[in-house]
Amino acid sequence: MEYSYCQRMRVGVIGVGLMGQNHARILFEKDMLAGVVDIVPEVAQAVGEKHGVKWFLSYQDMLRSDVEAVVVVTPNSTHQKIASEAIKAGKHVLLEKPMTGSSAALKGLVDLAHQNKVVLAGGFTERFNPVVAFAKQGIQTGQWGELITAATRRVSSFPTRVRDVGVVMDLGVHDIDVVQHIIGAKAKSVYALGGQGKGAKYEDHANMLIDFEGGATGYIEVNWLTPMKVRKLALTCSQNFVEVDYMDQAALVCASSFKQLDSGNLYNVPLEFDVRRTALKKEEPLKRELNDFIAAIAEGRPPLVTGESAMQTLRIAEAALESMRSGKKVQLE
């Protein structure tokens, strides 16, 4: 969805590495890109000149310019400082995941955003994938029956772009966010197993089991050890099994039923399967994320991913890391 009435909004991108360049591309296409920042001069200049906008080596210089909003796409260790200064300067902020990686630090940003009356949105891009909206609607309407388990698999080889967080805060937060959004209940406890390979600074594989109020369970598998990329969500419901593929933006809805059984031939159990494939309209999740951020500013409403919901995501991720260290289930308040 495009928001034509917002076309003149001026948005800057702070940090134009791989992800930041994609933010810049989309904002340029929307005629909203006002400038870019990067501490590497040749990168800042190249991206700025490519799109014909101002480029800065200091985010403070951008904050003193006429931008109305900024997208912060810098290393996690810089999130709190940059976002807080932007908020104090009266700028709306879209902060890329994991939004500091600390629920306590993020709470400070949430409170600061309320005080300064600006939008603070979370860059949990997978929430904006059309298959997530499809899954959420199916659960809300009850068309697949009661949700029992939501299981995700997000695996790939090691990404060279990651420097200061492990796989839980880099990949796992996407699925924690999606699972709690789809289940729509508060997490009660987390149990996690995982670890790191020889020479690794942070964990590179993790499996998380999350209990939610109401009885539903979330299971999340993430790693940087798999020589192929998998991004899937599976929903076990009382009437159907549903599997969605984030990359294909398609869903399989499966059901089965028994036919007349020959008790003398249990080798051939007569099962009838009904498998329906739904291919959704392909849309770039990052574009949907930026559209939502711009619309939230223009309409004076909360973004789809609020700072408060991101705080809960980080609490679950922190509990998973604690569980991995202690070997015990961690209860959430």
C-alpha cells in the first residue's frame, strides 16, 4: 500500500551497509529520502551520490538538518545512543532489530519517545511478510481450529555482516516476534538449548521452547550452521496443519480423514489427504515496514511493531539466553 499523502516527508537513513542501502533504495523510490549517514566516507558518498541526496559522516549532523524521521541501521551496540539522541531531537525513529538487544534499554527509549511525542517503530521485518498476516487471520478467525503449536525454522550459513550479537538476537528475534504476534498471548516461560562452535564469540545455534498463556506452545530453531537458507513457520491446529514459507510467500493448508478401515490390513491404513496451496501476492516486507512507519507518523497512530511489543520480544530472547547458560526453564513475569 502506498501513502501518497505522505510523499513529502523527509526521512534519513543512518548506517548504509547492506540493510541500510535497501532502506535508502525504497525511500528514494517513494521520493522521501533526504540524506544518508555512514562512518565510512566512501560508502556514505557512494550511496548519497547514487540517490542524489546529502551524505554525512556524522549522524549528529543529520539530526541538525531538516529531516523529520530517521531509520537507524547501525550495529546493535550503537542503537541506544543514536536512537535516544534522535528522539530528543524530535525525530521519529524506525530502529532496526534487535532494538538495542536489551529490554531495559529499550524501555528507556519507549519512555523517551512518549515524552517527546514521536513514533518509535521496530524493524522486525518478518512481521510485515504477507504470509504472517495470512497466518494471523487464519488463527483469529478460527478457520483452522484451535492453535496448539507454532514452530519456526530459520537457518542458514554464518553471515559476515554480524559482529556484536549471536544468532538468538540476530535471527531468533524475528521468529519470537512473529510467534507471539500470531498466538496473541503472553509468554509464561522459556526453555532453550544451544551453544557456540569452537572459536565463535557468540552462540551460533539455539532451540527455544516457549509456553504461552492459554496453552499454546512456540518452538523456534535458529542457527548459522546450515549450508542452505530455510525460513518457515508451521502451525499445528486442531483441524489443520499449516506451513508457510517466508521466502516463497506461499502457504500449505493440510487436512486428513480416515476412510473405511479393514481391521485385517493395518499395513494400508486408508487416509485421505486434502492439501491446498495458497500463493499470496508477492510484496517486499521491508517496503511494507517503511510504509507502515510513514503512515503511523502521518496518522498519529502506533506502528505495527511498537516499542512495547519489541520489549516483550527481547524479554523472551533474554530468557532464552539465560536458560542456555543455566540449563533451566526461565519463568517470565
